[in-house]
Amino acid sequence: MILLGIETSCDETALAFVEGKGDRVRVIKSLVASQIKIHRRYGGVVPEVAARSHALALPLLLKKILGRERERAFDAIAVAAGPGLITSLRVGTDAARSLALAFDKPLLAVNHLEGHIFANWLGGRIPELPALALIVSGGHTELVLVRGAGDYLLLGATRDDAAGEAFDKVASMLGLGYPGGPEVSRLAEKGNPEVVPLPRPMITSRDFDFSFSGLKTAIRQTVSRRPAPKRADIAASFEAAVVEVLLAKTMAAAKVTAPKTVLLAGGVAANRALRKALRNAVKKELPGVRYAEPSLEYATDNGAMIAAAGYYLARAGRSNDWRDLEPSAQWEIGV
Ligand code: KG4
Ligand code: ZN
């Protein structure tokens, strides 16, 4: 079964063809048109500009991916229907609905976070379930128990900023570019994480929730101190604090839920320090538990992860009707 995956929830217009066979998926082609350059001059994503850019980019990307074999190329359409910016989501879902009608193909509404989870299935290895997923992106920070496609339990979430959002805001305080995550982490590699003492918000709270806004405030105060510490040391200290909190909560949740796999998902899963720390912690503290992370290519937003999630949802018997598929900006999973 070949699925066309469509992703337009934030600032990447992305399409992919993914083939699903048995319990495996494989990427045939993945195209991502990033709007980063457009949003960079505003220092963040401007919703109206994003929607307009999706509307301009999507037909061109479709033409590119469909090529000549239009009707035969795919068996189903999977589209990210939320959460995200509603006007951006609508561009993708309306395109998906039109394609489903025109080509008479089944349609699958995929949750964007579910897409991030299933990015872990694209590397060839199948994570064993149940899996504990740490989802860290620009808009979300959540711990979710994955029991199957469409079967999730939300264990905890951030009460304020998402981890990626904190990286982006700290980047801007340090005078780095947008998106900030990769830049902060590059700078952090040259710094000493022990120079700036920072809080570890909620690390001892007995739930699985997070909070990153206090950390952001602490960085703002640090930056304005005179003399201010070196930027690389601030970046390294910030990254270490975020990683330590994410790690502590994930390990605590794993001890309670006893998953077969701990997996990392979302744009911040591209962070090398976090990947290494979580990989080592699972190995050391959770004997018999597997660790999975998405390849760097499929950690940040893409269409292949949406198509992969769509495949497993279809296998689980899900489908949506083109007549009434509505995007939902606040769609949560596992609640
Ligand atoms: O999942 P994603 O591509 O988009 C959303 O769904 O939000 O995640 C984007 C987020 C941004 O906040 C970006 O700064 C962060 O992921 N990010 C990183 C890294 N690469 C991307 N954060 C830390 N380290 C990275 N290497
Ligand atoms: Zn995302």
C-alpha cells in the first residue's frame, strides 16, 4: 500500500510517498519546502504568512511528487489535521480532501504528534509496543504511552512553554537566528554546562508535567548580568538543564509504565545532547528496554512521518470521509 503524506501544520510544506507492507514502512520519496527563510525576518512563524506560503508551495510540490503516474501512484492519502496553525492546517486538509475526491482514494486524518511518534518506524526497525514516547517539538512537550496506532495515553505535558519554544526564545536572547534549537545546540558544544547555575524546573514534582518558562526567565537575567557569562557557556548550561529535566521525567515515567521501548519524537529529537543522554540512560537504568530515535531527516516536520502514521491507522481499521474531515488546531492525543 502506497500512501501520500501531507504535512502543513506549521512552517514546513511537506509531501511524501511511503510504502507500507505488513508491519513495515519505507520512504519512497520525501519533499520538504521550508518557510524558514520567509519567517526568519520576523523572528518566528507568522500564521497568515505561513498559510499563504503553504497555499503557494503545495501545488508545486504535488506536481513534483506525482510526476506522470498520477492515478496509479498511491492507494491512500494521509494528512496532518492538527494540532497546529488552523489556517495552515486547512491548506493541507483541503488539498487532501480534494485529492481523495478526485482520485477516489481513502483518506486518513493524522495527528501531527502521532506523526512524530511514527517517524521512529521509518528507520527500518519496528519499535516494540507499548512504547513510552517523549515528544519534544516547537509546540509540544509530552510524555505519551503508545499502545498501538490511535491508542495513546497522555501521562504529562508542559504547563507553559514547549522545549523547542524555550530553545527558540533563548536563541533570540543570545542573538542567534531562527529556528533557535540547532543554533543553541551548536553553540552549546563549545561551552561549559557548569558555568551558569540554572534551575531544573519541576524535576522533583511527582507528576510527569514540565515547565520551561522559569528557565527562560533565568536565562534572560543571566544575559543581562554584567559582566555576562560567555554565550557558549550560557547555551551549554541551558541545554544541560533542559536535557536533565526531560531525562528525569522520562525515566520516572518509564519506571511506572514499564514500556518495551522508550522513544524520542519531535523536532527537538534532533538535539544530539538529548539523544545521547536518553540513549545512555535507557541502557544503564532500564535493562531489557529498547531505545528508539528518529533519523535526523525525519525528526523535524516532514510528510513521511504523516504517511507512516496513516499506514498504521489504516491497518487498525481507521478511515475518514473527505466530506467532513475538519482540521483541529488543538487536537490532543491520549486524553
Ligand atoms: O517538530 P518540529 O519540526 O515542529 C513543530 O512541530 O513544532 O520542531 C521544531 C522545533 C523548533 O523549536 C526547533 O528549534 C527545535 O524543534 N529543534 C531543536 C533542534 N532542531 C530543531 N531543538 C534543539 N536542538 C536541535 N538540534
Ligand atoms: Zn512537529
